[in-house]
Amino acid sequence: MRKVLLSFFLFGIIATAQAQVGIRAGFSSANFSNTNFEAKSGFHLGGYFTFDAGLVSVEPGIQYSQKGYKGTEASSGKSIDEQLGYIDIPVLFRVNLIPAINIFAGPQASLLLSSVYKIGEDTFDSSEATKGYDLGGVIGAQVKLLQGLNLQANYDFGLASLNYYNSDVKNQVFKVSLGYTFGGN
């Protein structure tokens, strides 16, 4: 009986939902938790598909996101720059507070595409140093601007250890982005 009621509920939301497609790109500031590393600047870009059902919206998306950190090796004093490239797949649940502002949260799965470790002038592939995936969460807020444009700020946080060189660290990323919803107002 619960499955039937849940099916009718989900069907009702989907049937009354207004679906929209959009693109998003922006600045990222990433670091690892539980470390004394410096944040690394990067970018993210991708797309999203929003099912808008009034007060609550569901928004799955996919984007390329640069993560990593910067620092200094204690023994040699050489600079360290770890550049990680991920495909992020968030599923956001948005609560539309007023027509122009919403807050959101949701889970995110990430797949490691590239990993480049630079120490001084030497560069290495460091993909063996970390897991090939990350599981995390996303929280943030969005302001809808004119003509389908939107401005968004969010914080992505890892929930599982990356086991980076056998250390318990997690990705932390602050993102600011500009988006465009096709057919949005």
C-alpha cells in the first residue's frame, strides 16, 4: 500500500512539475579538511535539469570541477600544487523561499578524472594516492536574476575519506557561479 501511495505522490509531483534545463560556470576555492594546506583556486562548469513543483524543486546536474590544494613541503621548502579534476553529479533539493531566492541541499557523487601533483618544478600523476570517487553533500543559496540568469553560492563537502596517501582527508569546496536557465524568467 505504501508503494502505491508513494508512486501516486511521485507521479503527481512529476506531472505538475515544470522542467527546465540550464548551464552553470564559476569560481571554486578548494582544500582538504584536517590539514594546514592553502586553498586552491579553480573553476567548475556544467549543466542542470530542474523539476520545479512550486515550493520544492529537484535539480540533478553534472559538472566538471577542479579541486585540490596548495602548500609547502616541510622538509625541502618546495611549493606543492595538487590539481584534482572531478565530474560532480549533485542531486539538489531546492526550497523556493520567494520567487527570486531559494536555498538548497543534497547529496553529490564525484568521479576522479585527473590528478596532477606538482612539487617544485617536478610534476607527477598522483591518481594512485587517492580514491577514484568521492561521496559528499552540497548546501547553498541561489538568487534568480533577470532573463533566466541566476547567481549561486554553495559549499561542497566530502563525507568519506579520500584516503590521500593514507591520510583521513575530505574535499571541501566553496563555489560561486553564474547560471542560465533556458526559457527561464
